[in-house]
Amino acid sequence: MSKAVEGLRYRHYKKESMVYTVVHAGALDCESVKPLVVYRSEYETPDHPMGTLWVRDRADFESKVTLADGTVVDRFTEIGG
């Protein structure tokens, strides 16, 4: 079962303020037919306004990341709706 769920919010591991809402968890890449996650930013930066849409391979969205100190964390952590 996919950890990416439409309508739920997730925090990116890099920064506490990097919060996203999954818009669609069942998109497909037109060439590889790999599952993709479409998600929307709930914050803004000078380069990207709030509401910017992003697309990432679902396996990558749901992957774990090893930090510099060796700690393993989820790339995106669910924080609710």
C-alpha cells in the first residue's frame, strides 16, 4: 500500500517548514509508466510561490534518506490532513 495519500500533508526531511499536500498519488510517467506522486507546496520561497506543484517518482517520495550523522529518516513524513 502506498504511503502517499491524496489530501494528506507531509513534511520534507530537509526543513521543518517544507510542508506539502499530496494532490494525486496515482499519476503515471508517460514513458516508463512508473507511478508518480503530484504534490503541492504549502510554503513559499523567493523562487517558488505557495501552491507550486511538484512531481516525484512514488518510490522516491516514499524512500528513506541517510543523514550526515548516519540517522535514517523518511524523505517525507505524514503530518495529517
